Amino acid sequence: MKRNAVFTLLALAVLVLSIVPVGTAVFLLGFVYGDSPCVMCWEQRTGMVLVALTGLFILRYGPKPKYIGLSVLLGAWGLFMGLRHTGMHAARDVGQGFSLEILGAHTYTWALFIYWVCVATMGLLLMMVTHEDVPAEPRRLGLVDRLAFGVFLLVAAGNMVQAFASTGPPPYMGQSDPVRFSFLPKNWVWSLEEWTPSAISLRGRWAIEKPRVTGLPADPAAGPLANLTALPVRDQRPLGLELRGTVTDLAYEAATNRFLVTTQSGVYITDGSLGRIVRSTVVDPGYSIDLGPFAGAAFLERKYVMAVGENKSFVILHENDKANADKNYRFFLDSYDKFDELTRSRLGTVRARMMYTMSAAFDPASNSIVTVTVPNAKVKRLVISRFDRRDLTLSEEFMPSIAPESGLKLAGDKRSLDEYYVTGAAIVDGRLYALSAAYSTVLVIDLATHRVVSAWAIAGLDRPVGLAVKGGDFYIAGESGTLSVAARPDAASEAAGSAGSDAVTKPAAGKPAAAKNPVRTGARTSPGGRR
Amino acid sequence: MEFLNFVLIFTTAWLVFRKPEKERLAFRLLLVSAVLMVALFTMATRTGILPGVNY
């Protein structure tokens, strides 16, 4: 009696699986409401039917190892299919999904749950099975067993009908965006779209290469902007600091006359000449949010510094001479008593989501942190993201265009600002200075108008990774540990502009000649522009 | 192809139900159907085989 109960339970499980998800999907959702599965839904449904079919094998031939093994494999594959399908939509905004929603969850999500129930049920039934349950001959089927077979055949037949109408005979197969189900042949759409050759990839669009400055074209003359004025490097020398790792970014704080230097995990505050480290630590990047190698550095409000990883994760540190070294063991790998870790989290983006960053800057005027993307093989966009300092949440994103009055021109119809590879950023008076390692160019972007108002070429840089503005100079750190200094042409116009003048930028005495694309004050609201 | 797979599934279930002595044939059809299902899903997702989420 007890042994028969095991098979009865299995028959009931087959009935439930056949009727609830699969039978409902074909007869109610399909034939009544016109729902039509996409190609992935079809295979998820087929997998459920195969799990039920394996149950019928066990009802007839007993729990032989090959049937049990196949049912577990099918359950595991079904879980994978459910995860693969759900993953396409799981990160969207609330309520957004694909096709039908049942009890607040879209159908593919239910598939994931159903396969989980299948695997759990298999485990429970297996615990009840003994070797006595494997008969020498096929079992005689009882009433519940026959009912399970009958219902299964009915559901399979229904799916044959729907599959023929929706997907067609071989070689036609399911579609990624199926057409509403209809019994009328004139409404049937059969497709071969899935047979179209396409690249095979494991991670698909998420396979984005890590950013790097080596191998980028350095010649400004080959860049997307034509005829840029060159800024001569006034001084170039090794950055004589003892750092753990290579330099990844540079920032400057005028109020305290200090520089901030980052390495892969290191944070170093130096004096105003970049000659002496006055405070440093090495952040432990593990065992919590993956910070990635630091790529951006910024002074925030007084005594707070921020290091942004290339993956836009970040850490904010507070300078503290009385930091508790024992308490900070978990946060740092070195110098436990110089900083406290305030927060470690992630900057979330929309347009910039599929791109890494190699720069960060703080804008005190808007109390915002700004990052700039670097292009990759799949996504080539120059996106500037601004985050509110108060909640570290995205405030705006834009793709800058060229200000018409700037005089800047693209070198050809197919050239674009998206070709620039910004590895250093600094903000002064509402202007973002973005240094591109590709084509060794500094773009000046007005944060109010979202326009590139000027640009200069700086030849002779060695893999630049960091940019700081100190007074009238650009300080540029190279990956190899070099420091280059060049005069900032618009520094003089700032003084003129602050005096109410809209005169064209003029070179200061002893400074390089004015740019061919001078900045005019009051140009922020001009229309037009072209990417 | 989904239509073909459900024809195979229906045939397999029919064999197990009405011709239980054809166990080996039925199981082979079941395996073919499972492989076809895996192949069709993989075809549909070949541009991103793993779940499309952040890694």
C-alpha cells in the first residue's frame, strides 16, 4: 500500500505540472486570450513537459536511475533557462517586463519558480523511493496513472496545435517577438529569424573589456577635432612619490593647497608641490563591494576625499588624525590611523551603464560628483554623469555637443566626440576639463549648456591618467609616473570674465599663445551644436 | 521546430502508455526531444549564453 502511495503522489505531481503551468498556458492563455510564447518561453514550456514525461516513464517502468538522472538534468536545465530569461528583464524598473503578468510576476519568472518546485518535488519523491519500487516488468497503470497519461496527451496535443500555428513546421521555429495567437491561418507568421547567423558569446552585451590607456592613438592631429591649438608642456618630471601601485588619478584642492593621488587601491594626499605625502592609506578592496581599481579621485567637502573605481564603485574617506587603527583594520591594508571610511557604495548610471570610467571630479557649485565614460568595443559614447553629493544618486547625464561659437569642427563626417577616451577630469567655475588619453586632447565642457566650448591638444604626454587644475596650470599625471605641467589658456579669460568682460581669451605673459578656439564668456546658452 | 518537438513528445508518451514494451525506443525519443529543446534554447540565446545580468 505504501509503495503504491509513492506512485500515486508522482501521478498527482505529473497532473499538477501538466495542468497548472502548461495546460493553463496553452488552453487558457493561448487559445482563449491569444497569448503566444516567445522562443525562450517555448523551450521553458517544453522542458516542463519533458519533466512530466519523465514522470510518466517512472510511473510505467519504475524509478530507474536513468529516468531519475534525466529528470534532475531537465530540472537543472529548466532552472538555467528560467534564470537566463528572467535575467533579461530582472533589472528593469518596477512593473516593466515582457508579455503577460500573473499575480504580479511575468510568465518567465514563474517558469523559474516552477522548475524550482519540480526539483524540490523530485528530491522529496526520491527520499521515498526504495529498490523495491523498480519492477522487472512495466507496471500496470492504476486509475490516477491513466488520468495522468490522458491529461498529459491532451496537453501535448494542445501544444502541437499552438506550436504549429505560432511557430510553423520545421525548419521554422519560435520568434523572439511572437505574434498574437490565432486559429486563422491568415494570421500565422512563421519565421526563420533564429537561423540567421550571429556571433556566439557567453556574456553577450555584458562582456565589456576593462579600460586601459595603453595602445591608444596619442597623436592629436589624428583626433576627431580638427586643427586644435597645441599647448606646450612647460615642465615634465617624474612624480617622485613612494606609491603602492601606479598612478591612476590626480586632483587638487585650492583651499588647502594639496593634491590627491590615487593608485589601484591607494589614496595619497600630498603637499601643493606634489613633493611630499602628508597622509595616505591603502583601501582594502575586497570582502565587500568590489571597488575595482581606482580610476578617479576627488576632494569633496573639507577633510573628505573620494576614490572612484573604474566600475563606478566608490569609497569616501574622512581625514582623521585620531582614527582608531584597530577599528580600521577591516577597511585598510596600510596606515590604519589616518582616515576613517565613511561609506563604500556604487554610482548607478543609465546612459553610461555599459561603460567604465577613468575619471571623477567634484563640483562644489552644484555639490555634485561628475564622471566621464570611456568607450569600449560595444558602446562608444562620451557620457557625462552627475551625481548629487547628498545622496550620491544620478542627477543628470548628457552627451556633450560642440558649441557653434567655439569654432571647433570635426575632422570628418564620420568623426565624433565619442572617440575621446577621458582619463582625467577637473571642474573649475562650471567648466569640466576632460583630458582624453586618446589624441592627447583637453575638452572644455560647459556643465550648464552641455557643450564643448573649447579644446586643446597637449602633445608629448605619456599615457595620461589624471588631470588637476591648479591656478592657471594643468597638472597631468601619467601612468608611468610622470608629471606634466601645461598652462591653461582660459585661465586669463576667467579673470577677464569675472571683471564683466566678454573679450576673447588672451595669453598671459610668458604663457602659450591663445587657442584658435577661444572661449567667450556669455556663450553658455547659444543654440545649435553638433556631435 | 517546436511543433516537431511536441510531435516527438506526444509519440513518446503514447508509446509509454499504449506500447510499454517499446521502452528503449520511447526513451531514445525522449532523449532526442530533450536535446532538441536544449539546442533550440541555445540557438535562441547564443549571442549571450549566460543570463544577461551583471557579472
